[in-house]
Amino acid sequence: MMNPVRKMKTTRNKTCILIPARLRSTRLPKKLLLGLYGKSMIRTVFDKCESFGYDTLVVTDSKDIAERIPTENVFMTGEDYDNGTDRLMHNVVDVVDYENYINVQGDNPDVTRKIIKAIETKLSDSLVVNAFTGLSKEEANNKNCVKCVVTNDIIHWYTRNDIKYGYKTLGFHGYKKGTSELWKTFKKHMVETGEGIEQLRWIQNNITLKGVYVEFNGIEINTIDDYNNWKLSKKL
């Protein structure tokens, strides 16, 4: 059963950071509870986002995750969501009252203030935004890495398949107020299920999805190798 939205301590600006979080990751189960800097991954990401000066909510169906976050910054949902976008659009976006919502994946401990600001700025003239960065040869052949095809600032397509062009998609997304009602009307197409990329739903329902290029030298933690490489990179 979903809880009512709790009041956060302050409303600091027109933008809210939302961190969708679940334990049922198929590639690395319970990864959000793994230790980083002496605390859980989800708490590391939450603390970092809050330090940027934005109201921040962790949106989860897990009590194990919820107990690691301040109570006023947790929104509990049901379990019936296949991805973070669904969880946010059906529960939080347009329910908590902000002009902009920035979705930061809970497995992104290397999120930076510059990335958040870039997405927030892009939302001034865009409905939906996704950050992307350069694609290495190794990433181009890695199916755990989602790639995007971009012309100017418009994202045309996403894929996990091997490609020789395009960019690396990052787990940082932005939505304008009002997008939840659109999302709830969308048809989910077979290719989205096949690729396992919910951002395709915007494109396949004729919404212009804007991209913003950012510098990113971090590691998104999708697998145990990513986790070990992240610890090595931080000399932990």
C-alpha cells in the first residue's frame, strides 16, 4: 500500500531530484545496499544529491532501502513497476509539486552538480531530457551499456546492441511538470520490452526527447565487475 507524500524539511527551488530504487535488480541483486564509502550505495547517492541543494526523494517499494534514508525523504510505492520511470510517473511526478523533476538512478554514485544543472537548464525549453556522454569502443560492444543516436539535441533512438556510432546514455533524466499524465496514456511497444529500455516509450509515442551532452568520468554500477572497478578507481 502506498503512503501519502510526506513533507520534506524545505522546498529550496522549483526542481526536485527523484531517486527510484528497488532491490530486485536482475544483474546485481540488492546492489543498492552494497557498501560505498562506509555506507550503502543508495545512501551515498541520496546524500550527494541533497548536497547539491535540491529537495530529494527516494522512491521505493523496499523497507530495507527506506530505513537507510531519512523518513521525510522516502516515498513508498507498490511493487508492480518494471522500471524506475513507471514508478515515478505513477506515484510522484505531478504529485509532489515542482516545475522540474530530475531522475537520478540509485546506482550512479558519481552524479555531479554539473550534470544536474545541465539537465535543469535544458528543461527550460524541453519536455523530457536525457543526459549522454562519449562512447568508448569497449562500451560500444557492451550490451550492459545503453547507446543513443542523437542529431543536434534530439535523441532519435536507443539500443543495447553493438554499434559503431552514437553516444553512451546516462542514468540521469529530466521531466517537466505535466509529463505523468502523458506517460499514463502511452502504448508500450514490443521493441521497448526487447531492448529493456523504457525511454523508447517517449520516442515511440511521438514525444520529442531532448539530449544534453555532459562530461562523465564515473562508473554506473550495473554488475559486480562495475562495483569492483568502482572501488578500485576510488582506491577503496
